[in-house]
Amino acid sequence: MGLRYRLSAICFFLSFTYIELIDKTTYLNHYYFTSCIAFLLCFLPAGKFFSLDVFFGKREVNYVPRWMIDALRLFVALVYFYAGIAKINSDWLLKAQPLSIWLTSKYDLPWIGELLQQTWVHYAASWSGMLYDVLIPFFLFYPKTRRWAFVFVLLFHLMTKIFFPSIGMFPYIMVFSALLFFSAETHKNILFKLSSFLFKSKATTHSNSNQTQLVPSKALIPLFAVFLVFQLLFPFRYALYPGELFWNEEGYRYSWRVMLMEKKGNTTFKVKDSLSGKFFYVKNEDFLTPFQEKQMSFQPDFILEYAHYLGEHFEAQGHKNIQIFADSYVALNGRSSQRFVNPDVNLLLEKESFKPKKWVLPFQDEIKGL
């Protein structure tokens, strides 16, 4: 509502991002998007107009440099476009995976549950989802198609909310983000009507008197430029790694690859005394929540981090000469499961780094695409 806006924006960015990163098994691109938007809003003058700060006497600003709005628009457009080109792969377009798995499971939805069992629906949803993500930012930028594009935004995110309720607030965030593409005059009209309704009197949002323009810090343009260039380049770091991206996930996170894979794994750990040869198996449920165990079972860095945690835990209990081996099988996008981790590698000797994880076994198939 714009009360102590700058402090509120900074507190929200720091608290939301901290909570998001407490447990990385809960990572979603949607949360990362929220953190990025919150970061940008820390520097933008969103509390200078139609806010409680202005109501309580702070200086109102009627005009801001256009690049401030364009920076937000470009970032939203980039997220959509990158999510779209990531869907140009053989699993998504030629096999309708993983949508066919997810939609088939929605058989209990009223009226459309039976329809979602049809193969042609899975392909139609896959192709239309790709085309929507790739094209919607261009239609939002173009004034003559903007209104119709916004209708599609509403329909698309309504469907995603119905089919995938676990994605939380993301559909609403993207709907409101699409409003950024509308003209300043449109927003002023909305605020004028809103203020008239709230205060039962004509507001001053259309007034041409006492117009003031914000003069931003010269450091903001380079800051925003660096942020946007980073967002342009960072998602392509996966090209530096060998192997299948969906399998080893090296460079997968923070790249706007949204809902592209369905992975299930079964990973158990053997703790062995390297001198005596004696060993025992770990009960994962003694250390992890069910959701953590599910996510750990198919993500290499989680497997490695958990293995090191187990090593520290059992060493603290007095075990000596510890080695830890993983027996792991993973299924990707409806394929049969295959061995995921080299069972002969002592994971305690492996260190987390940006280097390729050679102890992850190669994917026994091929997924073509970007």
C-alpha cells in the first residue's frame, strides 16, 4: 500500500529470498522470479504515487523515466520467452511429456477430467503452451494486440491454477505483471476510478497541476543493465556442461525452465567401514522429510550434500573410516528408470563445485532441443 515503501520493499526482498533459500528442496522458478522482481522494486519509485507515503505528506512524483518501466517489462518478457524456447525440445513437442503424465492424473476434475485422458489434448496443451510463452511478450508489447493478449494471459494462468494448484501465487503474479505493458494513461484511469470509489470524491490523479518528475540516481541505469544482461546470459550456462541437462541438471536452476520434466527417483545410501568392510544402509526418513527425500532422490547436488551430511553425522557418533555409496535409480519423463549414480564412487571424496559431476552416470537416451 506504499507505507514506508523503500523500507517495506527491502524487507520483503530480504525476507522472502531468505525463506526461499532456507530449504532448497522447495526451489521453484516462480519463487526466483518473485525475488528478482522484489529486488528491482527496491530501487524503483513505486511509492511516489497513489500511496500511503504520499497520503501522509511525502512528495508525489507524476513522471518517471521510461526505462524504469521498460526494465520491468523486459524482465517479464524475458521470463516468458526463455520459458517458451526451453519448451522447444523433443520430449515436450514430440512426446507431449511431461504434460501427458500430469494431465492424465487430473481425471477427477469435474466436466473435463475425461477429456484430459485424450492424447490429442496432451499434444495440444504442449504446443499451445510453447507458442503462448514464446509469443505472448510480443503481443503484450504491441498496442493493437495488447488487450487480446491480456485476455490470453488471464485464461492461461487460470488454467494453470486449476491444473497445478501447487504453484501457489505465481498465476496471480504473472497476471498483474502483464499490466506493466499497458500505457501510463491506462494505469492513471484505473487509479482515478479506484480513488473515486475509495474516497467518494474526484481524485487528483488526472490533475495537471504540480506535476513533478523523478530524477533518478545515475547509478541505477548501470545496475539495471547489469541485472538484465545477467538474466540474458546466465540461463545458457548449461552449454558449458556435457550430458543431458534434464538428467544431470547442471545449469538447470535459475534458467526459467518451467515445468519441463517429471523425475522420480529411489536413492539409498550405504555406509561402509573401509578397513573392516562392514556396512549398513541408511533410513532416509530418519533424517529427511518426505518431500526432501523425494527431491533428493533425483538431484545430484542434493545427493552429494546429503551424503556429506551423513558422513559428518556418523563420524560424530564414533564411526571410523567411513565411506558412503549411493544406490540410485531415476525415471525421467515417463521412461523406465535407470541407474543414476555410479555405485562404486565414495561420495565423501567428491566435492560440490561448478565442475561436471562425473559420478553421475550418462543418460541412456537423447532429448533434442535448446
